Amino acid sequence: MNKLINDLFEKDVVIKIVSVLTAILIWFVVLDSTNPFEERTITVPLTSNIDILQSKSLQIVGTQLPTSVEVKIKGRRSKISSVTANDFKASIDLSGVKEPGYKKISIDEPEYTGAQDIIIMGISPETVSLNFEKVIDRQYPVNVEFTGSLPAGYEILNLKVDPSNVILEEKESSISRVSKVVAFVNLDEADDNKEMIIRGSVLDSDGQLLKQFEGKVPVIVSFNLAKKVPVTVAATGKPANDYYLKDIRYSLSEVRIIGARNLLEGIKAVSAEAIDITDRSESFYVPLQIKTPKGVSVHQEDSERLFAEVIIEKYITRVFSISSGSVSIYGADQSGTMEYRIMDAAIPITLKGKAEDLENIKISDIKLSIRVSGLEPGRHEVPVSVQVHSAVSLVGEYSVNLMVTDTSASEANSPAY
């Protein structure tokens, strides 16, 4: 009896198990037909810790990090249909990069943060080859180079560039090509106190612009526009007696004046304050103070060096011996009976003037004359009229001894034969 019961029970369990398995199989068959397994590929953004390269002075060159990866997933249709890219976190870790060169970097399997039952089948790409290059910095002076031209007599003064040196930071291959850093200034546009913000140009050894540095070197260039003009000065007063102003000599024949171009264009020369030579009897030096129009100034260096040497010299005298035969006689008796004879062999005439003027005076330039109107026969002292060149003056008054003879009386007393 017990055996029969056990056999029935055992058969019943088997039947139950077979029934359950059959039900499950039927459920899977029905499920596979209504909600089958499917695969799907989702584009997921790829993040990285690329900032870590900066601390290692490295930079990716020639290649680029992918911005996304393709994630292949599998699951029931109802499950995977609701999965989005926001359900994944994909990243690439660059912390293992220590040195420059080509490196193959693995992309980590994305982290699934969604709630659906899915399987990650794989990602594409799984690795990426990147080229890393050392980033270095180097200091360069900023040179100013001019284009265009200035009018004759103009120049640039007080040139300043800020900063005077710049540090360029770039990958080593780019830095190795740098020859110089230049700020180009167009002289055609130069004006006084011009302050120009210029983008410095980074050039290679052939003078070609390296575009990777374009806009990275801002500099400020300032300068003054100057023009060279002659200096003039006048003297006031009179020097001491018997002294004269011979010359005024300048330490600088020209000075540089600073101002806006429209002001400088109208200035041909500048004058200094007048020099007072009243009662001066010797040469002296005096600093000159230039008078300039409003908005124009003298370059400080020239102003400090500008002075005048005022040459004061004494008049000299020179004696000229004039032959009595060259004295002109005016007012003689018209009857022809009077004879006039100067008793002096020569007349010494003293002239005063500048040495160079007296050197140029010839005896023939001195004209002597006497007037004999109304003189009776006999010996007379007659004043001499002296005419000399206007550059010199006559010293003293002069006279000659003159013998007047009545020749008619001499003829009447002569014996007749």
C-alpha cells in the first residue's frame, strides 16, 4: 500500500516538474515572439582628464581625443528601447602618460547608471593612439621694427615697449622655430606721444609669421615724434666802450623739438631768449632757453646741452701812412698864380675797427683832402678831411702844414734881361 502511494507521489512530482518546465518553455517562446532580445549601439560622450597633462608640461599634437564612443548593448526590446546616452559614463584616463611620444591609451568600459537589465557587449574604439609632446616656455625680447618712413629731419625719440620681454609657452617643436618677437610700427602714422596697442608678431628664421602664436603677444609701444630745427638768438644792449660783439656760437646748431606732427610741420626754426651783452668786455658762455609754441617742447637731452658762446672782442687800431701826394686840394685860387705845397712828406692816419676789417683796408681806400679857399701866401696848418670805409672809424683829427706861394709876385721881382 505504502509503495503504491510513494509511486503515485513520485510520479506526481515528476509530472509537476515537467509541467513547470513546459510552462516556462512556453513562456519563453511567447516572450521571444513578443519581446525578443535585441542589440543596439548608442553614441556616448567621452570625457577625459586631459587637464592633468598641463601639470606634466605635455600636450597632445597631431592627433585628437575622440569626443564619443559607440557602446553596443543587448537586452529585451522593451528594456533597451528606453536606454539613452545619459545612462552611461564613458571616460579615458591620461594619468598614466609620463613622457612625450606616441602612446596607445585604453578607453575604460562605460559605467551604466540606468535601471534597465541590459548587457554591455563592447565599445568602439577600445583604444586610441595619441602623440604627446613636451610643452616648454622660453623668454624673448620684443623688438620694434618700423615700416613706412618719416619726412626728412624727423625722428622717433623715447621709444618704449611694454613688456620688453615676453615668455612664449608652446610645444617644443613650435618653440624651436621661433627666431624673434617683433612689434611693427608704421611710421606713416607716427604722431607725438603715440601709444599703440600692437599684436606682437612671432617670426621664424625666414621672417615668416608663426600663426600658432598669433594674438598671444599683446604689447604697448609708445614714443615721441621729433623734428630737427636750427636755433637762433638775438643780443640786446651794447658791450663796453671799444668792444664789440664778434660772434655767437652754439653748442648745437640744431635741436630736436617734440610735438604733434601738425604742429611740427609749421616750425622751421626756434629762437632762444635774447642775450644781454650790456657793458660786457670779454667773451662768456650762457645757457639758452628756447621759446616754443604751446604743445611743443625741446628734447630734454638737447635742452641740457644747449648753450651759446658769446664772443666779445676789443676794437684794434692801425696806422696808415698816407703820402702827401695823394691828398686832394679843393678851393684853390682860380687865377693860377697861387702855388700850394704840403710840407709833410706823409700823414699818419689811425683807424679803429675789427681786426678782419682793418686787414682788408688798403691805403687807396683812405681818401684825404684839404680845402684852401681864401688862404693868403705863407705857411698854414690846414685840417685834413678823411674819408674811410664804413666798417672802420677814424681815430683823432688831422692837419697838414701847407705853404702857399704867390707866383706872380716872384715873377715881378725877377730881373729882366
